[in-house]
Amino acid sequence: MYFDNQDLHNGYAIAPPRFRTGIIVGHDEYWSNEMRNAVEAARNQGLSLAFFAANVCFWKVRFEQSPTSGQANRVMVIYRDADKDPYFNTANSNMVTTRWRWDPNPRPENMLLGVMYNYDPVVDQPLVVADGLHWMFKGTSLRTGSSIPGLLGYEVDETLGSTLPNLRVVFESPYTFNETQLVRNSHGVMSRMPNGAFTFATGSIQWAWGLDNDLVTPKERRLYMNDDIKQITRNILAVFADPPAPGLEPLMSAYNVVANDCPSATGGLVLNTFSSGSLVANDLGRAMNDDGTMSASVAGGRLSLTSTANGYWYSMLGNSGGTCFDGSLYNALTLTVRAPPGTDFQIQLQSRDSSCMNTVTSIVSAAQYAQTQGGWSASADRRFIIPFGAFPNLAPGKLTALVLAKVTPVGATVSIDDVMLTSCASMGESGPISQPPVDNPPRVCSSSALAVDTFANANMEMNDLGLYTSDDDTMTAMSLSSGQLRLTAPDPGAYWYTLLANANQCRDMSSYAAIQFSIQAPVGTKLILQLQFRNDRCKGWEGSSELQLAGFTGAQQTIRVPFTDFDTAVPASRLFAVSVFGLSGSPAPISISLDDLVFAC
């Protein structure tokens, strides 16, 4: 069913169970409070959203009655500058029409899409795949690093600041920025809410050219129609229409689940053959157990588990002392299973965060894989080859345990054998996966300080590393004076960042222990310092470590922030940007000066 903006504004019911998916196409830049509230409320009830566009929900507008007929909602109002709107500084400030990311009442659009507008024009650049193991790429020719010509433009989005939960960057596409030829990145993302609703955003307006070239001009652009883009779109809509239960990824992993041996495996690491008869040690000599939660036995080189209400079984890869197992030479888990028809259970791979202390659990459903082989059998083996990409948020370089849990129905007996990690070229990699080392806080720091930005360059858009720096026009003012950068923030949503690495690259800062800079800020000012980092393969955005700073004196101060002071452990070998945002204080707007931003011991 087709909806227009007035339908959303006027409260037409779009939430499940009536609809499963909302598709937003075109240059949908202007949204009222009512429109956004309706869409976010529907997603909170399980509606998945597919944004096949960019620069969406950039301007906040309101609808007013016609001055001639008096008919409601006939005039779209937007002042753009908040202080020009009659509702500014009134009890109805939520009706002020300006950018969604700005005061008053900022609601950055990336909290709706996962990305937010950052630049135009971008002229027919390629989309670049950042996460080729994602399920959306099933049935395509695409792998991590693959390029799709012409579909990045003309307005593009990026992940900036706070965003949606469980976000995966699936496209990270570099493009040259205006006459400086500096490099920036556009992002396409997939995220999933705790209630199971998906959100996909292309990060590019030109996605539609990959689907249909009818009337596309000039005619050279008709060559951008692309079978892989069509297949990705089919995959997304199919999963959104019939999503797996919350916490489970779709069976549609990017590389087909196969019932036979991987045809070009380069070797494997045996975790469990159960040939020793032990119930407490695996083939690595690490602990395995069900902690008495299930009925377990080993016979004939197989482990049998009979389920109870809250039973589980685990086989350790790391150990309880905080070490991780580096599984980065492999890209799939294989195991052989027998189970009665109607059985299901979770196959979990556990990994740790950058500190190797906090556990992240990644889950797939065993029943989904059995379905590809004709369903379960209690007497015939089903052999699974599950790519690491099917396990959401898995860090292969920091594995800790394999877990089988939540076997249903209670009383079902599952038999497993030959559990291995394998490196399989048919999973989309030509050989072993190369990954950065496990990130541990540096023990020894002896490097000379690395200058990121001394602001001695007259070009505000280039730092001392020769990389891009900007506020994306979020600041009221940004200027250079006497070798210092001066920023004036209209609200806490304004930000400034400086890159440490280009697209699909990291900068290894593990030989340093802290970030240091000089700042002059008014008394009472607060701000957030952020270090952004990429995933284990340095191919996409993973997250950020943040720290709120306060206690400024109004005079020039040198601030040194050890990596250990940030809210989450800093994966120092995978950094790619430094950002400052969240400026607050009184009176507004807040102005600060920055100088001599370095990484140091």
C-alpha cells in the first residue's frame, strides 16, 4: 500500500500486524514531528524500515491550515533558522522548524536511519562493500571490497555520533570532497532493534538507478542498473517480510550453507572429536561441560545431550583468565548434528571485546540450517558449515567459547560430532583471513608523540596527517586563528572530527597510552571526547570510546586523557577518527579553542 507524507502526518495506522515493512524511497528530506513520531512508534511495535535513499528527515517542518480555504495541513512551514521561527523560545519549542539535529529539541536523523546526511554533490562514485559476509549479499557476486559503479551520489549519508543499536556498516564508500580532493566516506547500514525490527539505509540517493534505468539521464547512467543491487533489495525485502525471531540472524547468510565438505578448505582446527570419551576436556585441552544442566554422555565418538528447561553445554576456546583465542585464520564453524524432527537450539559463538574481558554472545538457530538439508533426523547426520558472518557482532580474533543452549522441546536428545573451525574459500575469502592482533591496553609506551592536528595548516579541512577534518556545518562558526581552531557550538548536537585513517583503514595507536590536546573553554563547559574505531578487519565502523570532560578554567589548559579513562576499552590498533561533541554550558552558544592534538605516552 502506498502512503504519502500527509498520511503519516495524519496518523494513518502503519504498525504491525497490519504491515511488516515500511519502504522509504526518493529524496524525502522534510518531515514533521507527527510523521517521525508515527514511524518510530511503528518500529517500536516491530515495523522494519528500508530507506532506499539518502538525506532523509533532514529538515523538521510543520503543516498549517490554508490561509484562503482554512483547510488543515495545506501549507508546509519551514524557517530553517530556529531563531526566526515564531515558536522559538516558547512553550511550543518542539514545533520550531530547523534541522532535526539542531536545538531546540535535537533528534538527529541517525537515530531514525542509523546514518545522517553529510555531503553533496557526489557524482556517480562506486558503492564499496564493507561487510561481504552479511546475509543481504546472498546470491550476489559481491565480497568485502567489491565496488558497484555509479550508485554513490548525489547526496550521501554517514554514521556520525550516536546511532541505532546492533548497527553493521555494510557499505563504506570513499569519495573525493570538493576541490580539495580530500577523502570522506559514505555509509550504508543495517541495524536491528531489540524487538526484532530491522532498519536498512543505503546512504545514497542513487540506489534506485541500480534497480531500473527507465528515463534515467544522461543515457550513460543507464549502465548503472545492476543485478547485484536487485538481489540485495530482494533479500532485504524477503527477510523484512518474514523476519527471524529477535536475537536470531536470518538463515540467508551471504554464502550458502552446504551439506557437504567445503570444496576448497585450506585446513581446520579440531575443537571436539569426542574420541577420548571425556566429558570435561575438548581436543584443545580446554574445559567443556554442561555444569549439570543437561544429561550428557559420550559414546562411539559422539556427545549426546538431553535437554532440560535451562540447559546448556560449552566448549572453551579461550580460558577464564581473560585470554582470547585468535580464530582469524578461519572463517566458518563446522559441526555434525543429529536431532529428532521439530528440534531447535541455539549455536552460540562467544567472543570478547577489545579488552578481552567482556563477553559478546553471537547466536544462530540450528533448525534454520537443518531445513536446508531436508530437516532433522535422529539417525542421519546433518553437517553444518556456518560462516562467521552469520554470527552477529562476532570478533573472530577474540573467540572464547562455543555454546549450545535452549534446546527445545525439553527432553529432546541432540548428538554432535566433529566440531571444527575451518578456512573455506567458498565462503567468500580466497584464503586465510588476515586480521589485526588482539587489542590489549599497551603495556609499554616509548614512542614519540604523534601530531594529529597542530592547526598550523591554513586549510581547516586537512590535519597534520594529510587527512580530512570537518564539522559538517554543525557548528555556528569554525575558524583558525593564531594556530588554534575555534569552534562555536549552537547546541550539544554540533560536532567536530579529524580522521586518523581513510576508508577501510585503521591507524595503529597501540604504541601510545593517551590522547593529549590544548583547550581553552569557559568555566562550566562540558564536552565529550570520542575515539572511533573500525571492526576486526578494519573494513567498517564498529564503535567508539567516549569520555565527558569538565572542570575547565577559562584559561588555556593542556589535557591528557589516558586510554584507560574512556568509558569502554580503547582498541588502540583499530582507530580511525577523533571527535569532539556534546558541548554544553551557559551561556549558549559555547565557544572553545583547540590546539596541539597529539597521541602520546
